[in-house]
Amino acid sequence: MDLIFATGNEHKIREISKMLSNRFNLLGLKDIQCFVDIPETSNTIQGNAILKAQYVYDNYGKNCFAEDTGLEIKALDMRPGVFSARYAGEAKSSEANIAKVLEELGSLEGREARFRTVIAYILDGNIMTFEGIIEGHIAHQKMGTDGFGYDPIFIPENETRTFAQMSAKEKNEISHRARAFKKFMNHLNL
Ligand code: ITT
């Protein structure tokens, strides 16, 4: 059975496909010939997840799910949060985003942070949302080369390594995305 994930982010698709039972065939936006960068104009993570799922439902008439993720840093008043993708500008550069966060935090010691993912699932026009959070803190410099986005600077709770120093399997066992996705799968009774 096809399951459409309304995302253009190949890293997200790779992570989710590893969590999915092989009864499903995961399709991204490209697979349904959608090459639009869906506008994310809401000021909440949940709102943007819903916008992405709703866009595909309205324009392609297909049930699907989407997700929005934000990194919330306590000392930065929960920024970048909903602005995580474009924190350092429209180019959506992870390098630049990380550099901006590290510069803003400086040598500050209180570096508590969390990743928050909200999955929005739209079925015949009805929307449901599922949230996943992982607490942790921000490293003083980039560490590791795996993962994507802010992974090189995020150290999850009870760990000394960043997500980028962990295997994909290790990240998938505890991540914000995995926690939201588990709730979604439970809802589908899978
Ligand atoms: P969509 O097509 O799904 O919107 P996107 O890359 O634009 O893909 P978001 O709008 O959710 O994704 O942007 C979230 C930002 O947070 C973006 O800079 C990502 O690189 C980053 N991010 C998302 N999930 C992450 C994860 O698991 N680890 C590290 N960074 C992540």
C-alpha cells in the first residue's frame, strides 16, 4: 500500500522508511510529481505540518502525512523553533544555521534544547496530529558527520555523543521523529 509523505527532504524519507513495515511503499513529493516548496507560513510547528499535508490533499486529492520539526533552545527563548529551516536565511543551509546557533550561544553553559516533531496525517479531509520530543543540549562545537540538519550539535539526554556521531539506527531508536511516528503508527494500529 502506498503511503505519501509530503516532504522534499530525502533525509526524513530515509529515516521514516527504516521505521516502516514493509507492507507500505513510502512515496515522497517527487514521487507524486510535486516539485513545489510548499509555503510554511504558520507560526507554529503543528501549523506548518498541517499546511504541508493539506497542500497535497487539496492539490493532488491524496491522503498523506507531513511533518515539521524544530530545534528549541532554552537560552535563545526557544529559537530557532518554527524557523529552524531558514534560521540563517532563505538558502536553508544547515552549515549556516548551525554557525548562527553556535555564535548566539557563545560559551554559555546552560545549553538545554529539544527537538520537536509534529506529524500531521490527513485522511479524507480529517486531520490528526502526533508529537514527538527529545530533550538534550547543544554542543560547544560540531561533532560527527552522520545525520543531517542540526544533528552535529545536538546531544540527546543520557548521551555524550551528538546525533551525528550515532548510527542511523541509534538515532531512530530515540529521536523526536521516531517518537512522533510511533504514535502515528499506533493510531493506524500497526
Ligand atoms: P520538508 O520538505 O519536510 O518541509 P525541511 O527540510 O524544510 O523539509 P522542516 O521545515 O521541518 O524540514 O525544517 C526543519 C529544520 O530542522 C531543517 O533545517 C532541518 O534540516 C532541521 N531538522 C529537521 N529534522 C532534523 C533532525 O532529525 N535532525 C537535525 N536537524 C533536523
